[in-house]
Amino acid sequence: MHIQNFAPVPAIARAWHRLTRFFAAMTLKARVVLLVVVLFFTGIWTLALSVTMALERDLTQMLSANLTTEAVNVADDLDRDVRLYVDALNRLAASLTPAILSDPAKTDRALDLFADTSAIVPHDCFVADAKGNITAGYPEDAVKLGASIADLGYFRELIASGKPVIGAPVAAAGAVPAVPIAIPLRNGAGATMGALVGSVLVSDPLSFGQIEGLKVGRTGWFLVVTPHDRRIVAATDRTRVGTRLPGHGVISLLDRRFEQGFEGPGVVVASIGPEVLSVGRKMQSTGWFVIASNPTAELFAPIVSLKRHIYFAALLISLAVAAILRFFLARQFAPLAQAAGAMRRMTKGEIPLATIAFSRQDEIGELIGNFNLLVAERSRLDQSLQAEIVKRKQMNDALRESTDRLKGVYQSVGEGIVSIDAEQRIVMFNTAAEQIFGYAAADLIGQPLTALIPERFRSQHASHIQKFDSNGQTMRPMGSYGLIYGRRANGEEFPLEASVSQSGVEPNKLFTVILRDITERMQAEQVREQLTRQLELLSQRLATAQEDERGKIAHELHEELGQELTALKFYLQARDSGRGGKTVDASNKEALATVAHVTARVRRLVLDLEPRELTDFGLHSAARSYCQLQATAGGWNLHIDAPKPKLRASRAVERACFRVIQEGLSNVLYHAKASEVWVSVHQGADLLELRIRDNGIGFDRSQVREDDAQSGGHVSGSLGLFGMQIRAKRVGGSVEVKSTPGGGTELLAVFPLDLACAEPG
């Protein structure tokens, strides 16, 4: 079925074509084996995957249920223990009458009696009045009388609500965190007159400390977490107590637990690394969450092993089925293979064409029988066609002899050849022309020449032919008509060159046009021009970006790092003058020398990047400083002529000229091997002229151009010169380099001046 406007993805189409060719090259036996193996393989592996997925799902549900049970048990145990402490403190609070609370000594004795007689005793316990001041408590080293808890959240909540409050864990520096349990103290009228506070250590084995070391499976753990700030109150690993779990948005499962109260199972990557299956349980007494987690690597280890065994068994069964099927098909297709071998030998002429004996009545026997019928019919047709072949052979020999002469001439030419008659109708069209225009010769013979010409040029082409005929010329060479255009079979217009010749006389005059498609040549020229323009544009943008970045870096080096080095130098000098030891004096001198060296390097970098002399004093000052610096580095004898002009050129021209100086002297430094260098910077009325000359080894300009042309580069000679030309071109200038091997090198750069942009010198 053909689908209109359907175009498959090229990559998919290529893959499909390769697959179809692969199947087409296979034998029928191989196709059947492959099909059965694929079907069996798909079925058994689908079964294996479904079984393992079902087992994994069931195992996950079972493990989640077990994990939930453990979390519920731990949460219930902790709730029970917290309630025991709350009940014990409630009884103590009920025994503290207003008369006892008004006397701190009696209150202390009551607290000590509670500590001596109660089975459930907090780590420390104290009484605070309505203002939050501690009036009594034990033990003495843990309770500070007169201290205030008025600013603590659990105390404010107790005073506001008049109900028992379990606060967030708190800990002094270096102490074990403790959970405060606050019970309201009431007067005779039932009003809250203070608080009884007992602290339970999170490491207390009778409460939260019971989960330390308590594991889920072999490597799992428990956590008790406060939802509002996600702080760990107690944990299997004691080192995690007091730390916080990731905040909102990091682990979505934690967000669901703490913000929505979700207690169900979930698989998540834990904050300490491994992927875990975890469940949660909210404590009724505190509102905190007990989270039980177990790494999935431990939980799913049995299912991974089971998967491996199932997949290995499926692979063995698939291979066994393929081997058995191949053996069975080989025996079944043996007669067909024998018949095919006989047919192949008949085709090659190794044995005469004859019928093949067979005894089977199945599809293979039917196929061989039909082949025998075909052999009989072929023998009859051979006899009737033999006579016809002899007759046609004689006719074809004569026709071939006459056409080969003309065809040999036309087809031997590599360029397109089109011959037209006096009415400009096509009478000959060679193979090269077919390839150029996309037409078959048979489709164009007898058609007007205008079929190969764009409509807007047809009258012009017709007048050219008529003028050529009337002038009596026999030949016009290639390119005489300039650039002309042809039209391909698909409607595409393309440029070409043509030469025309004529022969014969009226009415049998023949015009022959030799054509050359120059599309690729013109495209190559256009691409080269476009690439050149793009390279110039990119170079200009790069130069602008470099100048901006150099300015920023130079400013940071000079204004920030330079000032810091100067400050460091002053500090070292002051320190040296303030202390008199020899060791200190020697180390300070070494540090001062290092600072001076670094300061010099910074100034050198600033000069390379964005010299202050260029901005503050102009090109002539910056050129002198930079040339002297490079001469020192290269060991040259420097001859510089850079007089100060009356008016400074624009900043853009000065910067472009300075960058050319940098690039030119860099080439001298690294390539010229010179001992004498002459630099001249002269600013006239309308031009700024730069000359750099050396007595170095020079180079061959023609060889540089040849190398650049072979590598697709510019005729400028090198990327360095091209960069200088781009910088000069940005401000309307130009750069030229003259050099000969052994004769040194001279660089001349000229920059036009815009006096409207000039600045006072």
C-alpha cells in the first residue's frame, strides 16, 4: 500500500534496506530457523521477564509489609516509653501543691524524693515559675537555679495552652541531646502557675536510645525525625543524631511524609548514598516520624539471583531449540537442496537442461514438478526462437555498425554535446548531456532546444544562434557568450559555458553545441567568498572581545592586585623596621624581593594587555615602553623613532596600531633571530604610519602563499599577519609585509586619521 506524502526517516530507511538485503541473502532454511527462534526466544524471554517482574512485585510488597511492621513496632514502643515519662511527671506535678512550690527547699525535697522512689526518672528535672525562672531542680550540676526558660518554644506553648508539651531535642555544647517534657503546674483555681520540666536523653536505653544499633535486616536502619525542621532525634547510627535530612524539594518522598503525613513504602536514594526501601510511622505522643529503611541491594539480592538463573535457563533452551530445529530442517530440505544444486549446474552449463526425478508429493515435490514443466516449455520455445534469432542477428549487425560510428564520436566526448537542425530542434544528445540536464536522449530527440533553456533566456539564445548563422562563422569558442544558464529536467537552472559550431548547408544545416556545467566551480567560488567574509567578521568580533577582556584583566591586575602588592610591600617594610632580629630581617628582605619581582611581572602583564601609557600618555609613550621591554627580552639593539604628535589619534586607531606593534615584535622575538630592530611611529596630518624592520633571517613570501593556498588559508601569508590586517582594517588601515630569505623583514602599517576624533597630545 502506498501512503501519499509519506517519507520515512533516512536512518530508519537505510536500516530497513540493510535488513531486507540481509534477509534476501539468507536461505529458506535459515529464514525458517531464524523465524522460529525469534518467536520462541520472544515467548520464553517474555515469560521470564513477566515471571521475574511478578516475583519482584510480590517480594517488594512482602518486604514493604515487613518493614512497615517493624516501623510500627518501634513507633509504638517509643510512644509507650514517652507516655510513661509523661505519666510519671504528671503524678509528680500533681503532688507539687502551691504550698510546696512557694518554698524552694520543699520543692527540692519533693523532686529528690521523686528521683529516689520513682521507677521512671528523667535525666534531669526542674521547676520554673510562670515567668520561666528556674526555682528548683536536680541534679545540681545539670540545673542552674535562677536561669530563665521563658524564651524556649516548649515553655511558651505550655503557658499558652496549659497542656503538657514535648519539645524539640536540645543540647548544650558537647552534651548529649535531650528531649524536654514540660508539665503544667496549677494553683488551687486550676490556673497555670509554672512548669515542671523533665529531660530525657536521646541515648537513654529506656526511651529513644533503644534504637541505637537496632537494624532492619543486615544493613538497614531506623531514624526518629522531627517533621518541622527534619532534625534526627534518634538513629541506629548514633553519629547521625542531631543532623538534618535534606530540605524541601530534594527528596520528594520525604516531602510527602513530613508535609502530607504519608506513611507508606517508597524507594528513594537516601541522603547518605544507597538506594533504599523505606516506610514511615508517625508517633502519636510527639508527632515525630519513625522511618525504617533498608538498602534495595540487600532486599532484592534473592530476586537478582533468581533472574540470573531464569535468564540463563531461557538462553540454554533457546539455543537447544535452534540446534534441534536446524537439524530437523536440514533433513527436510535435503531434496530441495539437491534439486537446487542440479538447477544451478544446468544454469552454468555444467550439465544439460533436463527434468529432475522426484518422489515426494509435498510442496517440495510440487516445486520440482513445476520446474520439469518449465524445462519442457523452455525446450519448445528454444526451437521456435532459434530461427528468429538468426534473422534478427543479421538485422542488428547492420544497424549496430551504422550507429556505432556516430555514437562513438559523441559518447567519447566528456562534455555535453547537443546537435540541432536549422529549426533549432534537437537531433543528437550524448550521454554527458543526459547527465548534465537529467533527460534521456530518447525524450529530447525532435524537441525544440528551448526545452533546455530557462524561459526568460529563450529569445536571447535564439537570437544568438541566428546571429551566429548569419555571420557565416563556423565556430565560436567556449566562453564567448559569457555566463549562460541551462534548465534541467527537474526545473533547476544552472550556469554553463558553451561553444557552437555549424556544418552542412540549407536545409540540412546542423548546429552542434558543446556544453560544460560550471555549477560546482561557481558554488566553490561563492563558498570561498562567503567563508572569507565570515572569517573576517569572526576575526573582528574576536579582536573586539579580546580588547574588552584585556582591558578588564589589566584593570584588575593594576587596580586590585597592584594595590594589594603595594600594601603588602608597605606592611613588610613596616614590619622590618619594627622588629630587629636577624632572622626576621632576612626573611623580610626575601619577601620584599619576591613582592618586587611579582609587582614587576604584574606591570609587564598590564603593559602587554592594556598599557596605562597608551591611555594616559598616548601611542608614542606606550610604543617606547613596549619596544624597550621586548628589546630587553630579545637582546636586540633597538632603534626607535616615535616623536610625540601635536594631536593624538583616536583611541581606536592608537589601540589598533599598538596591537600591530605587539604582533610584529612578537614575530621578531620568536621567529626572526634578529640582532637589530628599527621601529618608527610617525603621525602626519592625515595618516599614522608604523614601520618595523629587522635584520633577521626573513622568509619566502611566495612559499607562504603556496602553503596557505594548499591549506585553504588566506594569501596574507600567515594567521598572525591576517590578524594584524583585520585589526588595521577595523579602523580603515592596512598592513603590508616585505621579506626575503636572509634579508630581514619589514612591516608597514598605515592608518588614516579622522581629525574630528583627534585628542590633544
